[in-house]
Amino acid sequence: MHRYLIICAIFLTACGEERRTVYAVPQVSADLRQAVIVRCPSGDTLARAGVCLIRLEAGLRAANEKIGAIDEILTKAEATQ
């Protein structure tokens, strides 16, 4: 008799409302998904190296701004869950 009570308790724990997990997909704009491409002038002069360094710094800043914007979107999406 004791075993029947345990089996009934196990069956009753399986009954109930089924929970479903719904994942919300955050919307990230297309411009944030595009890569930041930096082109440096060809050559080996000091002036061209300086131009390349300035362009690389600007590209890195733009890429970090995109990462920050994506992080903000994902943080908002995580907060709503």
C-alpha cells in the first residue's frame, strides 16, 4: 500500500500547467551589424603611416560605439524577461 501512495504522488506531480519559455529576439538595426572597415593608404612614408593610424583610431571608436549600442539593446531585452 505504501508503494501505491508513492507512485500516485509521482503521477500527480507530473500533472499541471505546462510552462513554455518564450524568447524575445531583440531588434538590432542593420547599420549596427555591418563591420567597420578601415582602409589605409599604401606606401611606407611616415605621413601615410600617420594617416593610417588616425583612420584606425576612428574605426576603433566607431566599432566600440556600435558594440555599446548593441549592449544597450541587449540589456533592455534582458531586463524585460
